[in-house]
Amino acid sequence: MDAADVLIIGGGLIGCAAAWHLARGGTDVLLVERGELNAGASGQNAGSLHFQIERRFLEHGEALADQAARTVALSRLAVTEWRDLPAALGDDRLDVAMHGGLMVAQSDDEVRLLERKAALEARWGLPTRLIDGAEARAIAPYLADDVRAASFLADEGHANPRLVTRALADAAGAAGARYLPRTALRALVPVSGGWRATLRRGAADVEVAAASVLIAAGAWTMAVGALAGVHLPVFPIGLQMNVTERVAPFLPHLVQHVGRRLSMKQAHDGNVLIGGGWPSRLARGGDGFDLARAPTVLADSLTGNLAVAAATVPQVGALNLIRTWTGVVAITADQLPLAGAVPGRPGLFVIAGGSGFTLGPTLARAVSAEMLGRSVGDAAEAMALVAPARFAHLNAMLA
Ligand SMILES: Cc1cc2nc3c(=O)[nH]c(=O)nc-3n(C[C@H](O)[C@H](O)[C@H](O)COP(=O)(O)OP(=O)(O)OC[C@H]3O[C@@H](n4cnc5c(N)ncnc54)[C@H](O)[C@@H]3O)c2cc1C
């Protein structure tokens, strides 16, 4: 039987970031990935580094917005994490650009929403600046004339999702972590001193003993949790993204909309990426959603997203669209991440849910520290909010 101190399930950004931190911390790490590295959400996402409170937290009442605001501390840590990441990885090819982000409002109601959001952010120490339309256009001349106001955060930006996970995996490998692609977890049982995993590799089953296990399986978290006999309430959502032809640089910022679904930025090579939470349709089959098949593009999402983009940044309306694609994001019942020790299952940890590109490196650092028995420092309060303990009632009667 193979053995490792820590077995990580999932070769996305989060699994690879945790492998890097744990291996650097002196741990013998084995990371297994059912398919290929970065083939899940980590390689399909929009690459936004958005630290302002997201629109999705503002559209379901005060309680959710207040709760989201309490995790702003994680966003503040994530700013530093992303600023430092290229140097820490010794890799300047991640296309990290943090030239600021604007969340815009075009109606009276949206201006009020922006003001409410900015007040929450101020309370939790995020230095968002509320500006009027004229100042927004002075910073971002490409914005539509009817943009009434914006909240500006100087640290927002984007990075290249196709490059980041690979760089983290390389760093993890250099620190001694082992990686097995095309290897799926099939069973996970608690044993004395840790966990015994059954992995399917090719046609063979391989047994691995590990003192700890980190589930970093994205949209598959619930299924992987079931293999360990726990409910990890993380639900798959199909999203879609669009990208235009390459054009000369004109959009240095991340642009979001407080009232409509929009995230937009210009990538390093000139393409404009347009998304913002527009749904695609998850495949269905067997007993439920079929995550082995890519979600289907929805025409209404495509036209809706492009219409919002052109209404916010008119010159985007003249660009040719070259590709639309779908991906699956994982979301919890309260929309916050699920990160930390799983109660009642010693040695089992999870990181999933939410804006895992922006927050993934920060969550991976914090949970790795927890696994190494080290302090999570400034992250402690926010990590308590996102800990799996808040869903412990789901597992209270599970044998
Ligand atoms: C279209 C889209 C746009 C997004 N835009 C943004 C954005 O702009 N900013 C942002 O912050 N976030 C964004 N996200 C969310 C972000 O991409 C994810 O939160 C993040 O990538 C999650 O990383 P992960 O490593 O947890 O999951 P994943 O990258 O999905 O990796 C999980 C891996 O686990 C593997 N796995 C599953 N089951 C098993 C098993 N049994 N055995 C072995 N391996 C297994 C899977 O094959 C997969 O590779 C977006 C997501 C989507 C889909």
C-alpha cells in the first residue's frame, strides 16, 4: 500500500495551491486528479480577481449581504496573496494584472445598491471608493455615458486561469509533492491514524494510507464527501463565458455591474472576456446532474450577457465574438466558501465553493496552515465563518 501524510483529491487551482503550501511545510503530499490538471472550473473561469462584495450577495436581502461582508477580511488577504503570487512562484507568466476594478450603476436603484454595498465594505475595512459617473469616465473613458456611479477598488484585476494552476502544480512538485493524473478516488474510509483511500488508476485499484485528506474536488465535492460518509453541501451550477477577438489595449480594469450580471476585462493578449454569472444548462442523466458532460450553452444567456456588456462599454458591441464556453462552479447553500476541518471526521478537510479563483490561493494557504497545526494568523476570524462546522447539523445523525 502507498502512503502519504496528506492525500489531496482534485488537481484544480485549490488542490495545487494546497499541495504547494503543504509540501513546503515539510509534508509528504500525494495529489490525485481524476482527469487532467486544471481541466475543471480552474481552467474554465473568467479569471476575475474581484474583491468587492459580489452582486449575487446583494440580491437576496440584508442578511446574506451582511454575512458576505463579514468575509471581506478574506478578500483583503487575497489582495496581498495575488500581489505576491508571481514572485512567490518565481513565475512572471501568470498574467496577473491588478489595475483596479469598477462596479457600475446605471439607474437610481442601482446607485442605492452601490451605496449600501460601499457602506458594508467600509465597515469591514475594504477601501472601495464611491465615485460619480463623471469621475468613473475620467478613470475609465470607455464606460457608457449613462453610467451614473461606480465603486472603484484599486486592487482588483485579473489573471490567466490557464497558467496559474500549472504554475502552482510546478511549485508543488518542486517542493516534493507527488501528482497522479487520471486517478480517481473511489472510496475513503477512516482507519486508525487517518484514512485509507481506494484510487482507480487505469483498470486497477490502488490503496493509499494517509494521515489527512483534503477534498479539493470543486463541483464534485458532494460526491467525494459521500465517499467519506459525510454531507458536504456544495452544489453544481452551470455558467457560461464569452471571448471576443483580440484588439489593441483599451480596457485596463475589471468592470462589473451592480444591477446586472457582468464581469469584463481585457486579457493580456487583447481578447475581451465577458461573463458575470450567466447560466448554462447542466447535463442531466442517471440519478441527477451529470457532471461528466459539459453544460450546454444557453442562447438567452449569450445574448443577455453581450447586451449588458455593450450597454456598459459600447465599443465592445463592435467586436467579433470568437468563442462561448461553459463550466461548472460549486456553490454552498449560503454562498460562502466551505473551507476547513470537517467536524466529526478527524483528519478530513475540504475547500470548495464560491469565487475560488480569487479566494482559492488564500483559502488553500489558510487550510494548509490548519492542517500543519499552524496559526492562520489574520485569517482566523474569517476562516471561522467559512468553516464546515456551520453545516455540522447535516452530519449529526450520519453514521
Ligand atoms: C465559467 C466560470 C467562471 C468563473 N469565474 C470566476 C472568476 O472570475 N473569479 C473567481 O474567483 N472564480 C470564478 N469561478 C469559480 C472558480 O473557477 C472556482 O471556484 C475554482 O476554480 C475552484 O477550484 P477548485 O480547484 O476547487 O475546483 P476545480 O478546478 O473544479 O478542480 C476540481 C478537480 O477535482 C477533480 N475531481 C473530482 N472528483 C474527483 C475524484 N473522485 N478523484 C479525483 N479527482 C477528482 C476534478 O476532475 C477537477 O479537476 C468561475 C467558475 C466558472 C465555471
